[in-house]
Amino acid sequence: MGNPLLTVKNLSAWYDRGKMVLDGFSLELAAHEVVGLIGLNGAGKTTFLKILSGLLPSFRAENILFRGQPVNLRKRDFKTSRYTVFAEDDSFPYFTFREYLSYVCSAYEKDIPDVSELVHGFHFENDADTLLKDLSTGNRKKAFLITAFALQPVLLFLDEPVNGLDFQSTEYLYQQIARYKEHGTVLFSSHVLESITLTSDRVFVLENGSIRQTFERGQIDAANIREALRYEHDI
């Protein structure tokens, strides 16, 4: 894999100190790859993304390195290197999408990009000037996804990105995830097996707060992942 872009070693996290959500969690992300994180509900996928996003302070780790150097996940130099789209997000309710995009680009010190292709691809033309609070769950998700792909951070974190999207937007999302390797690395969590198998270069199977198994290219197969999850029903 060469020098990892992001290294997390022996991470533990909790909401209640008496019950660990993540324990002994370790992974490495390479530059310019797509990594899927899959697990049953409660496995800790969203918790991990919250930590990387600086939203959960109740954790400890032996090492967290970004480009080989120790990193504070809540400091600006790392914050401007990543962007997260959460499964549900009610923030900035009185911004329109275009106002939100302008705000984010200013915070990341980037020029506002042309998002017409993304807006068209996600079928968002009629909603770009609607307040985020007035959008459906799926269209609000599209607003944050368009922002993410337009911003092009080195690290893009997606939490259950398929949830709430229509079929055409889901297909377009898969295309954008696959193409994103030109710009950076994608880590996304999902319980939708299709989204994992169609887009990932590697897959981490998360169980009981740690990574149970890793699948590389050529091994990423629905049957293999189901077996690793010890789950008899369709995901």
C-alpha cells in the first residue's frame, strides 16, 4: 500500500465509559482508494466516522497519523482535509444549498466551484434554492453529497450515503465514488451490500467494535462478505 494516508491504531471509543463501542480498532487508508466499512447495526461504523469528524471526544488511541504525522482530529489542518456526509443531518436549516456551498467553500478557503454537472447528475435542479429544512430527507442528502464532491477534500467520509436516494441518484452516486480516486480517498459506511461491492477497492467488516476481516480486490464478493458478517439474510 506504500505510505498510508491515514493510520488509526488501537482505537477505543465510548458513549458510556462502562460500555465500549469501539475497542482495539485499527486501520490504514491509502491515498486514492475507496474503502467500504460494513457491519450490522450497532457495530460502530457511525461512531468511527464521528471520531474522524471531530464530533466525539470520548476516545483514546495508541496512534492516529495523517500523512505519517500525529494529528489532532479537531485542529484546522486536519478539518480542512476532510469532509463528512452523515446519514442524517439537520444542520444549517435556514441555508439554501447554494448558501451552504458558499459557506463551506469559505470555511475551507476554496473558490466556489461549478456544480452544474453534479446538480444535474443528482437531479437537484429544482431544489438548489430551497431552504435545507424544507427539503425531503433524500434531497437534503443530495445537497450535502454535491457539496462533498464539489469540495474534493483529500479524505471524504460518507455515512450510509445511499439512504434516502432514488434509483437514478444512487447510480450516479456510485459513479462519483468510483471517480473520486482522482482527487482523494473515500471511506464510507454502509449496510447496503451492493454499494460496497460495486465501488470499493477494499472492504473492512466491522463486528463488535473492531475490524473482523478485510477483503482486497478480487475477494470483494457478496457471498464472502455475508459469510464474514455471519448473517444469513440479505443485507
